[in-house]
Amino acid sequence: MTEPTKVTTLDHVVIRFSGDSGDGMQLTGTIFSNLSAIFGNDISTFPDYPAEVRAPQGSLSGISGFQVHLGTKKVYTPGDKADVLVAMNPAALKVNVKNLRPGSIVIIDSDSFTTRDLEKAEFKTEDPIEELGLTNVQVVSAPISTMVRDGLAEFGLDNKSALRCKNMFTLGLVCWLFDRPLDHAMTMLQTKFAKKPDIAKANIKALTDGYNYGNNIHASVSTYRIEGSKQKPGVYTDVNGNNATSYGLIAAAEKGNLRLFLGSYPITPATDILHELSKHKNLGVITVQAEDEIAGICTAIGASFAGCLGVTSTSGPGLALKSEAIGLAMIAELPLVVIDVQRGGPSTGMPTKSEQADLMQALYGRNGESPVVVLAASTPTDCFDMAYWAGKLAVEHMTPVILLTDAFIANGSSAWRIPDYLNDYPAIKPNYVENYKSEEPWKAYRRDKESLVRYWAVPGTEGFTHRIGGLEKDYDTSSISTDPKNHQKMVQTRQGKIDNIAEHIPDVEVLGDQDADLLIVGWGGTYGHLHEAMDILRQNGHKIGMAHFRFINPLPKNTEQILKHYPNVVVAEQNNGQFASYLRSKIKDFNPHKFNRIKGQPFVVSRLVEEFTKIMEGK
């Protein structure tokens, strides 16, 4: 009689797919994430891939990974450690051994663990499991390459083409492991390979073979069940931060009755914004792949002058190149959205890794007194909301807005309920010149007396011919001026315009315990890890609160009140303390604790819990 499968029911689980950059781990992880979202699980993902175009096959430096955390309840991070690891070769196993929980399941392709493969991964013995000390894991060793080649023999594929389907075999095996039906995965493969039906059929066959292989070994490994949860009615999808940013920009342009224009130059990890927006010409989106970073932002400024919502996207090195043009948009007082998907630096640094070290550059990285609005998205799905806010503030206050995301949330994904932005999001009302009511003749830099926002005269509007530019203008006549008192007045006016925006943004909220002994302060893409650390500390009996900032400049009106209310405050960020220094410069006698890590990787929640506990204990 067949021994029944051991099924373990969990409320959350972490799976990591890992292999060579050509092994298709990103596609495998993405499809499994989509299946889990459809099943009703909350998800958080973390694609992790090398900067090398193509490292030597089987080498430690060429390993690409995709981690997904799925749960019945809210999931905030991709997880610290994996419950299941798919390692397509010895290098993938060696690189990820530090990411395994005790008792985890490790799936390996035994065909890729030859003597030569072990040497390339720098193993000293022929037994990598014993050498790595993996005595407390369940190893599923299967000749995946052989089974894939044999299973696809009927398709007449060459050896290389057949082996490209290995990732789908492993996906089928993992789908069996987590009781995921294959119907949706098959549909996704048919869509992806719609122009190559034979390849689609081969991948579906490999997927099915992997699932069936799982059934055949069911007695030798435990399986997991993670129930779906009841979701708010609506249309859901799995979305990454770059795509959510793109959709938020489209929504803002449509809500403001504007054409969306993106002038950009490809740069990791921001390029996918250009790719995504270029697909939406049917929505009136205009995209230009410029010859360099400076040309990209200058085309966007020209589009804003012409009456569009001008946008440019980049990462840290590109933001440096765009600094003079951002100053031009600031002094010309034109709406402009600059998306900075932060990555490891300085210079070209670590292009595929994540960091939060562009904050000071966004705040102050321009010549002269050049204040602009600075926002930061906190999660992949929040990228939609903050891109919408960026468009709203740019056109309503006639200013550049820098939106900071980072590689972690830009490439990571979450389950997202598509919002009804036309009804549920605030209106966007550009300050057009038609709003000018004074008896004095209109000039280009005449502005609303209360908000200090100048009126936007779109070229071609009869009776409002004008010139603007990078030279200082007279406050009253809008002509070029080098008068010292006028310059002082204009500098203060432009700063006052930005300061006034604090009246139009939401207050910062405190999550957790309102009477906390320790307030955790963060900003941007660290939200999930800090939130999970707070939850664990509260479960351990501590009183903990959390204030996470999405509006950086200007700060929310209640910032000082919140930060001075708590006896202990720690500012946690992935840099050397830039936000902590900024807060100290804005709030008198504010001296927080700091937690800083700059490793190109997300925070480790267990480490956060340990350090925050030490602060509370006065160590």
C-alpha cells in the first residue's frame, strides 16, 4: 500500500529559486508568485541577480536568485531564511546555504553535480551536502537534466534547447510541493511563447513532468499547504515596483487631463519603467529613449514647457548627471517628475544591488539654493501611490519632484488590488493661467499669493506669449535680473513654495503602540522589514511604535511633534545615516539612535530585532 504524503500546514513559507543566470530562475519565481497571488496568498518577492553580463557557467559569481515569501496573512518581506531552496548547480547550493532554515527542503539537479561542477563551485570533496554541514535538511536529489531531455525527445529539440526547460520541470515539482494547480501556469507559458508554440508545448510538458515526478516521490518528502485568504473584492495582479511606478504616472496624467511624456536613458535598475511606458501609446503616453541622461531630462523639461507631464527615470549615477537640468526646471518653475531607482554606489558601484544612499543628493545635489520636492515609495505597490503623488505635486505646485524608489522594491513584487484611481484618488488640478484674476498684466512669474505657485501658460494659449529659463528673474516684471535684493526675494519665494506643500500632504502616522518605549523611524523601501521587526518585538511583550516617512521634503507638519513624543527613537536606513542627519537639521535637540547597514541587500529582520532590543535595554 502506498504511504501517504506528509502534509504540513503553515501560515507562511519562503521559497528560493537559484541557479546560473541562464537557468531561468527569475521567470520560474515570477510564475510561481503569480500562481500564489491567484490562489489568494499575500506575497513578497526579491529577485537577486549578479551585475556581470554573463559570469562563467557554474561559478559562484554568476548565481541568480529569486526569493518569494507567501502567506495566509499579510506578508511584509521576502523573508530572511528559505524553507525551500531549488539549487540548479553546486554553486547555487554553496551561495545559498547561509539562507536555509533548519529542516528546510533542498531540491538539486544531480546531473549538475559532477566532479567538474563541484570544482567550479570550489568544493573540496565529492559530497557537497556533508561538506556544507547540511545534516538537518531534506534533500531531494533528482536527475532533472536527464529527465527533461528524455521527456522532450518527441519534440526534436537540440540538447541546449531542451535543457532550457529545466526551470519549468523544477517549477512543476515546486507546484506539487505546495499543492498548486498547473492550469494558470500553462496559460502563462502559452502567453509568453505565443509566437513559438512548439517551445510553449515543450515547457508545458516539462512543467507537467516535474509535477508528476513529485507525485512519484511523495513518500520521501513532506509537503506544505498555505491556505489562501479571503480578499477584498476586486481585480488582483502580481506587480513589481517599476511597473507600479509606470501605472501611477499614467494615472496621474489621465487624472490631470495631461499627456504623459517620458524622456529617459537606459540604466539598471530603472530601465523597465521606460520599457513599460513604451507599451502604452494607446493611452497617449509618449516615450523617448534619449542619447544620454542629460538629453533624457532635457526632453522631459521641454515636454513640460509644452504642457505635458514631463518625466525622466534614472538611478544614482544618472541623477548626478541630471542635476543641472533639475536646477533649470526648479528656477523655471516647471512641473517635472524625476524617478531615481536607487542602487549600490558610489559611482557605478553595484548596479544590481539596493541602497538608500541617494537621499542627500536628491535633497541638495544641485548648485545654488535649489529646493525640490522629495518623496519615497515604501513597497512595490506603494510605488503606484507615490508616483501618483509625484505627478500631482509637480503639476499643482509647478516644481520638480524627485521620487526615490530602490532596486529592492523596483524589482520585487507584491499582490496588488488594482485601484479605482478615477474615483478613489484625489483630483489633480494644474494651476493654469486661466486662474489668473489680477488687474495687473500677466507676467510669466506672476504667482498665486497664498501658495506662491506661478501660473502655467501652455505655449499656444492666445495672449500669453512668454519666455522662461535658467537666469534669475525679477519678481514683478519676470525679466532677467541680477539685483541682489530681488535674488534674495526669489530664493525665499521658491523655498516658501516648497514649504507650503506641507499643508497639502498627509501627516506621518505612528503604527503599533502609541505609548511606545521605542519608536522605529524609517523611510522608503525598508518599510516591510521594519514593520516585521516591530511586530516580533510587540509579540515579545515590548511597546514599540513605527513612523515610516514617504514625504521627505517638505516633511509632514506633525514630524517634530511625533519624534519628540517618544523617549527613544532609532532611525534605521541603508546608508551611513543620511535621513537621521536630515531630521537633526530640521528638528532642534533631536538626537536619535541610528541603525545603518550598507550591504546591497535588504535588512535582516532578526538582526533588527536584536539591535532594537539592545537599545531598549540600554546596551
